[in-house]
Amino acid sequence: MSAPESEPSRQRAHLWRLPLAVFLVFGLAGLLYVDALLRSEYRERATTQTVQAKALLEGFVRQGASLLHALRSVVETSPSPSSANERFLSFARQVREDAPQLHTLLLLDREGNVRAVFPAGAGGSDLAARLRRSPQHARGIHAAASTGRTVTVALPGVLPDGPGIAIYDPVRDSVSGFVAAVMSHQGIFNEALTGQLQGEFAYQVRDDAGRVIARSPKYPERISSLVTRTVAIPGGGGWMLEVAVPAFAPLLARLLNWTSGLLFLFLVILLVVREQAQSARFAERTRELEALSQSLLEANVRLEERARQIAEANRAKSRFLANVSHELRTPLNAIVGYNALARDGVYGDLPEQVSRVHARIAAAAEHLLTLVDEVLDLAKIEVGRMAVDTQLTDVSSIIDAVVTVVAPMAGAKELQLSTVTDRGLPAIVTDPGLVKQILLNLTANAIKFTERGSITIRVRRDAEAPLERVAITVDDTGIGIASSEHDRIFEEFEQVRPGGRGDSLVRGTGLGLSISRKLARLLGGDVRVASAPGEGSRFTLLLPFGPPKPDAGQEEEPLADRTRDEALAGPTVVDERARSAPGGRVGEMLQPSAASDLDGGRKHD
Ligand code: ADP
């Protein structure tokens, strides 16, 4: 059962998508922001490293140049050319130790011829010879001589390990010529850059003409940007230091940012969607339950209405029965009375055959009268009109009265009738008339359904509640009742026929036990049975010591807003004697005397 979903509620169900989309947009924006931060931080690092590398590079070359200056001063202050050579060589050794980047140191004359070289030996003289032949050398000598200042020239093919530079410093005063130092690019850049950039950044260096003169081994193919700085070289000119920022760097940090961020977003979306689906299911279930409870409520209302109608119909039935019963009593009494008069010979002697007919009429009329009385009792109990007149009562006096009534019946069947009453039983607060009616009924039944043996009436405290109740048991040694019938015999018009429906049964109405139990409950007690076929029966009347509670035994709704007369409809007056004449069924068994009572035809005790 599912209620149709309304348009607004469907719209409400989709409302969660907007915040989720906003969250997604913000999440992606956050990831992009962190990515940009990482990249800019990386670029800043590259810039800082480049600036430091440039300074180191310049310092490196400048240190070489200044040591060359010092060497020149040593040569300048030499007293003679020969001592100048010696001083050059000895100081050159010291300079080389302090600045190993200076590959070779040379002392040159005014024409640029080599006068001394350090380190000496084949390597030194070979380099000197190659330098002497190179056009850059002549250009350097010329420039240094003409300007009188330090000059640096590039040496593309002089050094054995690739390109390099030569620095020329003109010697003035007594000794004319130059001191020169040769440095290989590899020595300079490897020393100064690789250490500084720590292998994190790749670099390349261009000369004045834009040619690449050095490049780190792992120079990247894809570059997102270049950080460039000009490196000034002593004596003019400069190099361009280019540090590459790779396209995806810093790879690890960015990868971590994107994978963890996207994973988090995905998880959040998954959770929200799952939660949403679950709450949609709950909402659906709630709607179903609401619809169910609504239909249950409606069914309940219908049931209540039905119960009210049934109760009303039941009351109407009881009113009808009460009316009819009352109206039947008068003509019935007349029939019983006139029949008795006829049988007594008031209207002359009756032939044998007619007398038998009159006897049958008497029995049938008596039975009918019993039925009418009992129906009337039942109707009164059901409409709550049965009057209960409680008073302090001695139970044994009621037992005596009952015995007086039933003794002739027991005697007629040669059954032994005895009573046993416990000593010290207190008087109880109850309606003695109703108690007597119940006990007469139980005892009459016991006699009716027993052919041989005895009937015992016993009065004692109830074993289950000895301080609250008295238990009056009526035991017989009769036919007994199957346990499957124990409930049925207390229902209206129910009789047990051991041999099936067609079985002949002692004439009865099937109302006695029903009325007895209702009356007992009206008095705050109950009637119970214990019996088995062939083993006799025990009927127990339980009664409270104290007065019955106000609502005891009320099976019907109390007729709160009706008067009792209204409940019994119209001008009908119910004969109160009906209940004080419990001998109805007893009378059935005492037909000859009952038939002579014109007034009621009932045996009053
Ligand atoms: P009635 O006696 O008028 O038939 P009751 O309501 O008094 O109606 O009893 C209902 C049925 O219970 C009886 O018809 C009978 O079958 C059974 N019954 C009652 N008392 C006894 C008893 N003492 N022994 C055996 N059967 C009994």
C-alpha cells in the first residue's frame, strides 16, 4: 500500500542536490586552489634557487678573477723578469690550491707568448700551444692591452673537456705582459650549480650570442615555465642562467592533493546519495505506515459503531424478551390455574383419558412458565436491571432453605442428600434471595442428572482465597460432564446430550447455569464446574465475604443516561417475584403441586 507522492514532497526530496552541487563546486575549487599554491610555491623555490645559483656562479668566477689579480700583483712587484717567472709559478701553485676551478694559469708576454704555465708538464704546455693558436686568445690579448683592464673571452675548442673561458689581466709597470687563467665550463657549472640546485631543478646556460654552453643532464622536455637570471662575468659580458620548472612539478605533492581530494569528494557524494536513498525509503515506509494506521483507525471506528449497534440490538432484544415474558405470564398462569381446577374436579369428574390430557397440559404449561421466568431473569440481568439487595446473611440458613425445597425431589429418586458446613464461618454480605436461586438451580440439576448415590452440599472457605471468599460446593454422583463441554453448559440454551442431538434429555431450558453464573458474578463471585463423564459433578459457587463491587457482573454497558424503566421499554412492569421464585425448574419436578397455584403456578419456598 503506497500513498501517491505529491509534487511538493517530490521537490522537497530533491532539495539535497543543490547543497551537494555547491559542495562539489567548492571542493573542486579548493583542490584547484591548493594545486595553484603548490605550483606557485614550487616556482618560488625555483626562483630562490636560481638567484642563489646565480650569486654562487658569479662569486665562483669572481673569486677566480680576484685570485688572478693577486697573481698579477705578485708578478708586477717582481724586480726582474726571471724572478717574475719564479714568483708567478710559486704563487700560481698556491692560487690553484685555493681555487681549483682555475684549470690552468699562464704568464704571457706583450705579444701573448707563453712565458710560464702552471701546472707545468705536457698538459700545461699543450693547452698553452692550443691557446696560442686560437683566435679568441689574440682577441683577448688585444682587448686587455687596449683597455688595460681584465677581459674574459669564451674558448669553444681549446680545453680538453669542452668549452670554457679565459681571463686576461694586463700586467703593468716593470714587467709588461699578462697573467691569464683558463676555466672549463664543466668545472664551473658542475661545481657551482649542481650542488646548489641539488638535482631538484634542471638548468641550462646560454652565452651572449644565445648559444647553449651548458645543460644539466636531465633537462625536461615539457616545461611549464623558465626562471632566468643574468650572470655577470668579470671583464664584461654575461651568461643567461635558465632554470626549468617542469610541467607537472611538484609531481608527488600535486598527485597527493588531487587523488586524496577527489577521493574525499567521491566518498562524501557516495555517503550523501546513500543517506538520501535510505531516508527516501524511510519516508516511503512512514507514508505506508501512516496510511495503514489511518485505515486501521477507520476500521476501528467502523467496529466501534458496529459494536454499539450490536449492543443496542441486544438491549432491544432484552427489552423485547422482558416485555413478551411478562405478557406471557398472565395468560399462562390462567392456563395453569384453570387446568388445575379442572384436574381437581371443580368442573366435574373427568374421564380417565381427559385427565391424562390435563396432566400433559399441566406439565407443558409449567415448563413454559419456567422458561418465561428464566428468560425474564436473563433479560433483567442483561439490561442491568436485576436488583441486588445485600444484607448480612448466614449461609447455612440459605442451605437449610434449599434443602427443604429439594429434599422431596431427592427422596423421590432415593438419593441421599446431606450438607456439611465448616465451623466458624462468618456471615457474609450478599443477596440471600439470589444465592438461594443459584443453589436451588445447582442442587436441582444435581438431582436431575443423578440416578443413584448422593448429593452433598458443602460450605467452607475458598482454598484459593480463604480470607476473601466462601465456597459452596454441590457434589453429585451422577452422569458427569465431559471437560470439552464445561464452557458450553454455561452458555444460554445449551444442554449436553451425551448420546447426540436426538438423545432424550431430562426436560430443561438450558438457561439455569447461564443465569446462575451471571447472578454469581453480579454478587462478586462465580460458578465453576469440575466433572468427568461417569464420575459425578462438582459445581462450586464462590461468594465474597464482603459486599459485591458496584460494577460486578455487569456484562452490558451500564445504561448511564437511561432510567431503568426506559431500559425495559414503556409501561411494562417486571414481576420481581420471578427472581424470588427460583423454584421454577424445581417446580418442573414437583409438577402436581405447582399446577394448583392459580396465582403464579410456581413453587415458592
Ligand atoms: P437445564 O438444566 O435446564 O438443561 P442448565 O443450564 O441448568 O440447563 O444446564 C445445562 C446443561 O448442563 C444441562 O442440560 C446438563 O446437560 C448439564 N448439567 C448441569 N448440571 C449437571 C449435573 N449436575 N450433572 C450432569 N450434567 C449437568
